[in-house]
Amino acid sequence: MDAATFILFGSTGDLAKRKLFPALYNLFLEQKMPQHFSFIGLGRKPFTDAEFQSYVEQSLNTFSRRKPSDHSALKAFLGCFRYYALDVNDKAGYVELLKLVQKREQELGIPENRMFYLSVAPEFFDVIASNIKESGLGDTAGWKRLIIEKPFGHDLKSARALNAELSKSFEEEEIYRIDHYLGKPMVQNLETLVSANPVLGALWSNRHIANVQITASETVGVEERAGYYNSAGAIRDMFQNHLLQLLMMTAAISSPMQSAERNIRKQKIGVLRALRPISKEDAAHHIIRGQYGAGAIQEKPAVGYREEPGVDAASMTDTFVAARLWIDNSLWQDVPFYIRTGKRMKDKSTRIVIEFKAGIKEPYGSGEQPTEPNRLTIQINPDEKITLQLNQKNALNNGQLEPVNMEFSMPANQLPDGYELLLFDALRGDATFFAHWEEVELAWEWVQLVLEAFQENRLPLYPYPSGSYGPDAADALLEEQGFHWWQNE
Ligand code: NAD
């Protein structure tokens, strides 16, 4: 891996403390960091280098999956860290920052490879990118890369405007748009799971799959984020990015028998291009929006969204969205993809359920007995788990047909955090699991009409009790095709 400088905007913020420092530290312990490495943290707080290093150490003690125990390794890691106080709007500050970056490059004898990570509010993305260019920080003899956090735009127009601004300072191949769902080990495993297992790969199409259900449910409410959430809702916060990414990752897999092309990003873009658009007039037929009311989570009473601090008593913000989507290509024609996400739901779970078509012949000995369809459940969160449901005769119960599960699971605390995998990829220049601009733009294009339909109140806002599976209306989306949601059992 190339020696490089890692420049972190927002290094005193929450994300840096909880995710980024621990991710870098774990990569360091696994020797997955460049041997010579310069880290420069930026923020508004006045920190000395020593204060910053002890701040990073505290974050590792609190949040890292491996707590620092080897003192010399920790010292070597922290020794790479420097701090510079910079207001993102202060143009002259960037010129001083360039001097510090160059000084460290010379001290360490490393090439001008520079990674800029923007862990700051989105309104700063464009000003930072343009100041990087104007100050000369971006004129490197080596590579330069820009990592940006979500949200990427608020709607189609603002996303395009932001991209146009960023493109003035960075090429598309230099921009790494983080969607942390793409960092989850099980999501990165999806393509391999199917293409390396012909037993699944051979079934991965509309010939054998009846429907796909993608769920990302949370038990928490809006918490302290009402200010942001009121203007985003579930559609922007979860659907436009994470859920559409999961849909793309599921549908972009074609087994080696179907295609030799293994360029995941290209195939994902193909999936979005084939997504059937919905009109504003028809949105209510394919989309359900909901908002949590009062109820209980694990027997603890919970207030409704409109009673939450900072929320308007007449708020129309969606805290739940379910949708039925169709991918009009030869692989997925006629297979509905059902997607839902919500806050204050019964359980916390992110999973993809693949429901297979019923067997053509009545299974031997089943008589009148209905059999359950085979299902593959890929759980991404909280723990990773793959479950395949089959039917078998139970000799202990008069040979009755019964569903049985084959299961493989991996507790989350044994796995690397998504940020570890993503930072490792970005440092070695592999953008496979980052969102390409075309993915982001096509996702916004599809969602834009839904946003407008929401705005114009063309869809009812269904209340649902806290602690439930969401509004009943979301069941009707599936019933039309004769299906139902497979809940977490
Ligand atoms: P935060 O508010 O905790 O930190 C923001 C950082 O920006 C701080 O370091 C602050 O010093 C810096 N900052 C603010 N104004 C500045 C200015 N004028 N000049 C220089 N620095 C300035 O935010 P966060 O939670 O760390 O989130 C950072 C980004 O990551 C945001 O885009 C957020 O949407 C995204 N994100 C965060 C999380 C998370 O878990 N926290 C998850 C996903 C995405």
C-alpha cells in the first residue's frame, strides 16, 4: 500500500471519535496501513498535537473493538497524528495546512499521496473541495482522493449541484462516496455468496425467485436528531441511499453462468436504469408512508413522533416508508422487490429475504398439506446470519412436512466495523464498495417523484404504534401479489 497523508476535516466530531480513529487503529494493528503514514486532524478547537493524540487515545479506549494494550504499538500509531485548527472557510488557513502537510511528507520521506476525508456537515463539502484546489493542496505529484460522508444532496437538484462543484476539484475516480451499509461485511459478502455457490447462483433470477423483501427496522425513535430528521424523513435518511444500495447489491449479482462481467458498480448502475419509474399520480399505489405514534418498545412506553422534543405537533415527516419496486430487465422481470424501513419498530434488524417460487410438483407424501416456500434470509444487522429454510418430513411427528432452518451466524462483535473495510479499500484505491455518481444520481431520480408526491400530500400518512411492524397498509403492497412480509422470527 502506498505511503500517504490522511487529512481529516471534522476530526473533533462524533464520527471521527466513534468510528474513524478506531477503524484506523485496527487497520494499523493488522498491518493494513501504509508503513509510513501521516495523519492530520482538523477542527475548530484549539488542540496541541499532544492534546489531540490523547483525545485519539481516549476514543480508542472507549470505542475500538480492540482496546489498546501494547504500549509501543499505541505510541507508534499516535506518533503519526498531528492537529491543525482550521475553519473551513478560512482560505489562508489552507495554505498554512499545505505547509504542514509538506513538512510531514518531507520528515517521513513519503510521496505526495493525499487522502481528504470530509467528516463535516454537508453544507461544507463544496467550500472545502474548492479551497483544497485553490490552496494547492490538491496539486500533488502522487494521487489525491476525497472521501465524503452522507448525505449527498437533499434532492436531485441539490445532489447535481454538489456534484458539479466537487467535479471542479476532483475527478470522479478520485471521489469516494461513503454509504456505510456498503462497508458491512455481509453486504460485501453478497456477491461472493451467490456467485461462488452455484447452488444459489443457479437460482438467482426470476425463474426461481418469487419476491425479494428488504427490511431495515430500528427500535429507536428520532432521539436528538429532530432538527435534521424533520427535513429528511425516512425516505432521505434511509431509502434513497442505504435501502436502494441493498436492492442494487442483491439484484446486480449475476452468476458466472449468466455473465462474465464482475464490475459490481457497473452492474448496480444497470439495475437502477432498469428500475420502473413511478408517477406521482400512482405513488400511493406503490408506496406507503407512515409515522410512529405512541406505543411501547419492549414494554417501555414510548411517545409518538409528534410528541418528541423539537417536532411540530402537526409534522408530516415520514418515519416509515415501504415500497414495491420492479426491475424491468431479463433477470428480474415480474419479481417484486419490497422494501421497508422505519423507526420505533418492533425489532432492530436489517435483512434481505429471498422467497423462492413454490415447487412445481406436490412434494412426495405431503397430501393436502401446504408447504412453506423456501427462503434464504440474509441478516446484516445486528448479528450477521444466513438462514436457508427447507421443508422436510418429521419422522417424530407422523411424517408431517415441516419447515427446518439451516443457519450460519457470526456475532457482530467479532467482525470488523464497516469503516475499517471501507478505509482500507479507499487507501488502496479500490472504489468497488463506494457509491459512483451515476448510482447516486439515478437513485435521486427515482426518489425525486416520491419526494414531490410526499410534499404534495398525494399519499396518506399512516400512523403506526411504536413497537409494531409499521402501518397495516404496508401489508397490502404484498397481498396484491399474494405474498406477505416475512417477519423476524
Ligand atoms: P459533528 O457535529 O459531531 O462534528 C462536526 C465536525 O465539524 C467537528 O469536528 C467540528 O469541529 C467540525 N466543524 C464544524 N464547523 C466547522 C467549521 N466552520 N470549520 C471547521 N470545522 C468545522 O458531526 P459528525 O456526527 O461527526 O458527522 C460528520 C459527518 O458525517 C456529517 O456529514 C454527518 O452527516 C455524517 N455522518 C455521521 C454519522 C455518525 O455516526 N456520527 C453517520 C453517518 C454520517
